[in-house]
Amino acid sequence: CGAGATKPIEDYRRDDRTPAFAIQDGAAEDFRTQFDAVVAELAALFEFGTEAQLNAEVPQPADPSMTRSGVGCLIHGAGHLREHVGQAQLMRDLWLARKA
């Protein structure tokens, strides 16, 4: 959203979020490949971001509580990502404690 790449929240939830949380078997190399693809996609998106897009409101008619400015979307996304990192760290710690 901060780079002007907007779509309705219901489309994001259906097309991006649901498949991202599907259970997948895979090796560490698969994860690295997916992670590298996300980093490359973000780098490409940041090339398109402008100050006007950061200040523009990004409406979400299906869920007005999700309406934010472009910069608000970035801040919300960073905070949300931080929560997931914490969850992953907790799972790692629980896994390691299981073996102790």
C-alpha cells in the first residue's frame, strides 16, 4: 500500500494470505528460496513508492477499519511482521526446550 500497490482487503485475504498459511512440507532450502523471493519483491515495490503514495489514504470499503495512509500501512505491516517473528522465536525456543 505504501508503494501504491493496493487491492481490496478481501482479495488480499483470499489470494495472498490464505495460501501463505497453507501447510507445506519443504526443506530449509525451499524456505530460503521463498524468503529471497519476498525480499526481491519488496525491493521492487519500494522502487515505485512516492511521497504522494505514502500520504494517500488507502480505502478498504469491505473493512473500513483497515483504511490507512500508505505510511500507516507500512507501519502496521512492520508491527505485524514483528509479532510473527516473535511467534517464530517462541516456537524455536519451545522446540529446543523439548529436547533438553
